Amino acid sequence: MAATTPVWIVIVIVVAAGIGGLGFYAGYEYRGTPAATPSSAENTTLSVLAAGTLTDTFPPVASELVNETPGITAPAAAQTYEGSLDITTAITSLGAKADVAALADFRLVPQYLEPTYANYGVVFAQTQEVLIYNPSVPQFAGINAMNWGEKLQTEVALNTSTSRLGIWNASTDPNGYNEIFSMMLQGELYQAGISSLYSTFYSGAPGTYASPNKYTTILEHESQAATLIETGVVPAVITYLPVAIDNDLHYVLLNTTVGLGANTSGALSQYAALPGTQIVGSSGSLVTVHPAPILFTVTVPLNAPNPGLGAAFVHLLLSPQGSAILTAKGWWPIFPGWAYGPGTVPPVVAPDVTALPAWASPFVS
């Protein structure tokens, strides 16, 4: 795996160890049985609805919970990984029920789930955007955080019929709008302005609906990012750092602000100055989304079949065991987790959380 310009802001300190041999850590002890009241649950099967990027991360956490809690199961059939906006729609409009719901944008819980379907969220990990690329493409020689936009433009211009950027549906997947923001910020910081890179791949002025250019983009599911690169279907994709690390792919770590991994006052000001982009909302009308640091959040929906089991999963996710799994998969774990929302977290989770930092609170108020 090759990375260039590895500049980021680490906002948490994690005591991590390898996934193998997880157990008790120095200074950490489980507070009772993880599934505190399994007898009160309708069944003993953990069900999960989570963002597609967590496809390879949450199953090991679920397996660890099974190992720690006699009598429960967490089969793959009970775990669904898809776009975070699809998840909110499934819960609010399609009657989907899950013990755990994890989303790729911490703003989605208050925007779509509270107060009817959830009454709290916990931020458990941060990441940022990277450009995953095929190193055999000649145009990518010498690619780095400053020139990746220009090199990508050159590649698609020279090979219009065969070379297109893999993108995601911004109306169903937060990574779809995050990659748009990264293009705008890259253009603003390193090129001729916010439209200079963005306009190669989307039509519609920044701030309006971003319509993908069919000659320079190919719309795919984010879960296919590694396959798209490895099979040569696309030369590059903009996606989250854990996808690159977990699949051992070549990537450019974007400038931390460009990759939406920064929370400094300067970065937040740059995010606020962007016009945002429009997506198709759940009602079918256009809604405007603005950039924010990429923070993954988890909740136990109010209609969860096994709320105690869901809370036990959140507790484990925030434990040293969970942090070790997250770290191994390329995430930046956040401990204690940042709890927000009008409700109170379950007792088993309470020792694992603290309040949102001041800079993050306005995004969910």
C-alpha cells in the first residue's frame, strides 16, 4: 500500500492491540454481562443496519459480542450495510427494525431519526476522504495531495471512452456528497477555484443539484470501491481512508481540510464558506447539504427488537476491544464517544461517553 502526504489531525488517543486474542485490557473490565437483559428481548439475534463502509468493520465487533455473551447470535443475514440515507429511509418509511443503526454522517440522527425513531446518537469514529487509484495508470505518476485533481482531470480527458471516476449517489450515501465537497475544496486550495475540478465531473453550479457527467463518471455502490479499482473498471475513486487500508490499496491522503478530516477553526470556516450541494430528499424534493467533518455515529433505534443487545454492542464498540478493531480497519476511534440528542444513553453505555465538543454541537442543534 502506498500513501502520499500523510498529514492529518488525530483527535483521540487510543490504546490499541491486534484483533487476534482480544480479551481484557489493562485498566478495563467489562461491567457485567454485555447483554444485560437478554431474557426480555424478543429473540437473541443481533440485527444491524449500518453504513456500507462498515461492512468489514462491524462483523468482527458483532463476533466479539457473541464471544462475550452466551446465548446470542449475530449472523450475516441479520446485518445489512448500505447507504446511510437509505438506512434512515428504511427505518422511517419502510418499517425496518434493527438493534443497531450506524450512519456515516452524525447529523442524520437528529435530522431524520429523532425524536420518533431514536433519541440519542454516539459518535464513535472519524475518518477522511482519500483518492484510491490504480498505480499502473501512467498519468498518476508522482501523484500527491496537491496535484491529484489535475492528474485525475488529465487522465479522464485523455481516455474519455474508457477512463471514468467512480462516484456514489449523493442522495443515498453521504460519501456521495462528501466527495463533491472534497473536489470543491481541492479546487479552491490548489487549482483555479471551487468549480475547477468539480465541473469536470458534475454539471450544475456549486450549491445546486450536482448532476454526474456521464462521460467522466460512473455511478456505482461504495461497497464496490475496492473491486472497481482492482478489476480496472475505474482508475480512481474518492472514498474513506478505511476502504484503502482494509483492502491494501494505493491511495493519496488528501489535505486534511480537503478530506473533511479537520476540525480546526480554519477548516470549519472553509467548510462554512462553501455553497454546499443539493440532493434528493426523502420526500422527493431537493435539499441542501453543507460540508462537515466526517464523523460516524451509532444509535439503538427506539423500535429495536433487542434494545439491551443493541446497547451492549455500542458498549463493546466503545471499549478497548472495539477500538482495536476500528484501528486495525483504518478508523480513528473516538473514546469516550461523543453522545448527543434529547435522550439519555443506556446505563451500560453511560460510562463510555461524554458530551459533543463545542465545535461539533452546532452541526446537530
